[in-house]
Amino acid sequence: MEIIVCIKQVPDTTEVKIDPVKGTLIREGVPSIVNPFDKNAVEAALQIKAAKGGKVTVISMGPPQAMDALRECVAMGADEAVLLSDRAFAGADTWATSYTLAKAIEKIGKYDIIFCGKQAIDGDTAQVGPGIAEHLGLPQVTYVQKIREVTDTGMIVERAIEGGYEVISVPLPAMIAVEKSINEPRFPTMMGTMKAHKKQIPIWGAADINASEDLVGMNGSPTQVKRVFAPERRGGGEILQAEDEAGVCVLLVEKLREAKIV
Amino acid sequence: MNFQLDDQQLMIQKIVREFAEKEVAPVAAELDEKGQFPHEITRKMGEMGLFGLPFPEEYGGSGAGYLAYAIAVEEISRACASTGITYAAHCSIGTGPIYLFGTEEQKKKWVIPCAEGRMFAAFGLTEPNAGSDAGGTQTTAVLDGDEWVLNGSKCFITNVGVGGVAVITAVTDRSKGTRGISAFIVPTDTPGFSVGQPYHKLGLKASDTREIILENVRIPKENILGKEGEGFKQFLVALDGGRISIGALSVGIAQACLDASLKYAKERVQFGQPISKFQAIQFKLADMAMKTELARLMVYKAAWLKDNGKPFSKEAAMGKLYASEICVQNALEAIQIHGGYGYMKEYPVERYLRDAKLMEIGEGTSEIQRLVIARQLGC
């Protein structure tokens, strides 16, 4: 089974701070990590490899320092890694990013499953995985919380929906985006860490993957970001307390009158 | 000079820190309260290969080096010093002597399972009447045909209750003084080898510490470690490495004291503002941070010297001495910053103090460290 996992290096904080003037993320001083959902994707790939054999390749598009994130995945047990890094890739939205990743996957050529995390914790779009599937013309299942069965030609998975889940049978090759609840990612081993640092990880640019310059990076991004801002923190609200519900109603109506709402 | 950890060391630090935060820290207080050995945590540490960090690949390790190992001990101890001492004693003084002085066959047989985390190793040096004066060992080993016969007792031995093997020092020729001491590899299931009930300790309660009783313990002749009469020399070398790990453990506790205090000082409001806004508290926090960083530098330097094949006895003693003393100071200040809450079990700092005190005693008391340093100065 040939499995490709797409990962992203993200700042290690769920409270992303935003530069109020420039409207961009403040990355200085914030340590980088592998996007947590992507670690679930790597874990899912490694479990399938353990059961069915094959190879796991991790790929990431990002600046040169994203190499660290790839090495961490190799330390977890991935066999191969490829970094997509090129100045031309800078400023990509989810469309251009998924195009770039799809071109790299085409270059790798052999694949049965493409795993992604359900979304990245910095942008939270959840669009890159589905974008890759569309670019490659593959079936896709998002929000996968459990893999029930994998055969050479298809998978049966559970897809999380509000208040329950769907059971979906999907032919392979396919793109699968996973939920956090699908597994508990393993910690890298020390032996794996040593191997990961000795490994030569290739860096592919736009020319290496036959990507059109017009379709990558800022040039290939139809999304125009008008403004990025942190919404102001709202106050904690007020809790009305009284003997019973009727008493609370009276207090509430008084408040609403004071505010001239009723 | 280059004060930057390399990429590999940084990654090991990151992985072990994440492991310690997720898997170790949440259960540390409970393990301490119950005096329960961290079986589950150490099993996972074994799977991750943490016990193999200081040993080369051919003996089941990853060959990451002593500095990488010291970093890992620090991170584990920052979450749970009981797990830290279990880790440090197993690698440095349990497995260490076999790796350093064993024959190829002995290393294959014992270092591999220890490095892979399939077996714990203990170091039996201290005796009821031979503590700082380890030359005063009374346990004896007598050659009887093809077997050594050991008799005597050892005390305060870490990991022996959970261990599969122990390195035991014993007198083989009393007329030769310290040159008449030899070390032996003794499987803990050998008939005549028994251990006492776990000690009731002030701190490090989740670690396994017991007495060993040796009654006509017969082991094959080839289980001697190195040559006859070299035991004393060997354990001095093993303890040099052990001191780096106790230093790293101390740095971990010192850092934990700072972490807890800083967090508390920012949250605790008195006189209308967080107490971290008061200089009285700021000065304490600044001193704690400074001491932790200084201790870390010295411990890292000793580990770096060891990794680079340079003499490190003096630096290891300095690192152990300074780090152990400042971790006790930091623990006391941490309790002071927490006030009444610091004295309660609801906060971790009282545990840090109980755990910290052993650092000034184990693997050579502070007084012995000063003697080691003075000797290196030519006194």
C-alpha cells in the first residue's frame, strides 16, 4: 500500500496572535510544530502500513524550516519525505497550495491513499485536502473518525457528522482527511529521530513538479485577503439570579427596559 | 564557543518535553501520593528508546550521546523526579558500568535489554557501614571453583525491586584495601539474592528503593566485571557519569519550581494586583531563573566534555553540586511564593522540595562533591 501524507508546519499556539498593524500572524518567538491533525494522519498511515505493508511518504509545502516538521514525521516512522519549497510558492491560498501538493503527488506517481489532517490549526480552512482531491480527480472523505476496513481496492470509513457518523465505502485511490479522535499519534522513537536526521530529504521547486508559475503562490491564488484582525474580547456577560424562573424573568425584563430594548 | 544545541538534540528535547507534559506530569502527584512505581510510563519510555539514548546502536541504543540523555533526564524530571531518578539510576549507574567495563559478551547479554527498556538495572554499592566511605565495603566475594560466592548486604539501592540485573561491589581481597574491591554482574533472580520491602522515604516516593541481602549468592566466574580488584576504580568512573544525570535531574526540578512559581505569581492577586508585579516576588523569580540557567550550563558542559572524550570529573561534580543545591533553594522559594498554598498537597511545590533534598545526598553528598573538586584542584 503506497500512502502519501500531506502535513503542515504551524505555530504552536491555538491563540494565534495577530499583528494589529500589518494584519499578519506574529510568528516570531512562537515555536513551530507539526499541525496536530496531521500527526493523526501520519499515525493512520503508519497503522495501515503496519497491517498491510507498503510505504509512507510525507510531503509538505513551506519554507526551508518546515524540514523540521518532516523530520519529526520520519522519526515517527514515515519512510520518505519531500519538502516543496520555492520562493514562487510564497503567498499561496488554499487553491494554489492544493494545486502545488497535487502536482507533487502526481510526480511521486504511485499512491493508494492520500491522508490529510482535517484542517490546520492556524488557518482552520479545511480546504487543502479536498482541493488536492479535486485537482487529482479523486474521491474524498473528510472528517474521518475511524477506519473500519482497508482492502487493496477500497476503504470503509466512519465520517463524523453532527450528532453521529456516516459509514462510507470509498474506492481507492482516495483522499482521506482525518479527525483528532481517529487515533492517538505515537511519540517518535529516539532511534527514529537519529535516522530522521541522517536522512537526505529532497526539496522540490516549481520546476521539479512541472507546476505552472501562474498557478502557484500569490499568482495562483484567487483569494484576496481584505483584512485579518483579532475580534475584540467581549465581556463575560451577567448572570441573573433569583428565587425561581419567574423571578429571573422579572429581573430580565427590568434589564431589557433599562437598555430600552423593550 | 557554541552554546546552541544541535538539531537532533533540539528535537529530542521537544519530543521528550511533549511526552513528559502529556504522559508524565498528569500522574506525577498521584504516583507520589500512592508510592506507586511508574510501570506504565517507563514502559512507554522504553518503547520510545529513551533508555538507549546514551548507548550506541550495537548495544540497543540510539547513540545520541550523553548530552542528549541529560536533556531527556531533565525534561522527565521536570514532570516527575521519581521517574527521573528511575531513569537516571538505570542508565548511568545500573547499565553504565556494564557498558563501560563489560566484555563484549556481557554487553550483548545485559546492555541490550537494558537499553531497549526490557529490563531495569541497579547498582549495589552503598552498604549500611559504607556510604561516603565506599572503600569500606564489607560484602565479600569468594571464588569457589567456577563460581563466585557473594555474601553481605547493600542499602538504598534504586530499581532493584523492579530490576533484572544488579552490579554489586564486593571485597575479593581484604589485604589490598580499595584495590581489593571487585564488581560483579548479578541477575536478581539468582538464589540467595533477596530484596527488602520498599523504604519509606521523604520524597521520590514513586521510585523503587530497597535493601539487598546476599546469602551465598553463586554466580559464574565470568560474571566479574573487568578485572579482579578494579571495582573501586570502576565505580569512581561510573559515578562521574551518574553525577551528570543527577545534575540534569536537579535542573529539571529547579525548572519545575520556577514554572510553578511563575504561573502562580501571575495568577495570585493580592493588594489589587498579581503578586508577580511586586519586586519582592520578582527578585525571587529572577534568582530562581538565573540559578536554573547556570546549573543547566554546567551540567551541559560536563556532558559535552564526556561526549567529546575529554576529562569531566571536576565539571560533573561541580554541576551536580551546584544543581542539587539550587534545586533545593528553588523549591524552598517556590513554597514561599505560594505561601500557605505551597505547604499544601494541592500544589506541586511541596513535592518538589521533598524530591529535591535527595539530590544533595545521592551519588555522593554535597560534601563528597566538594572533596572531589578539591582533589581535582590538587589538594
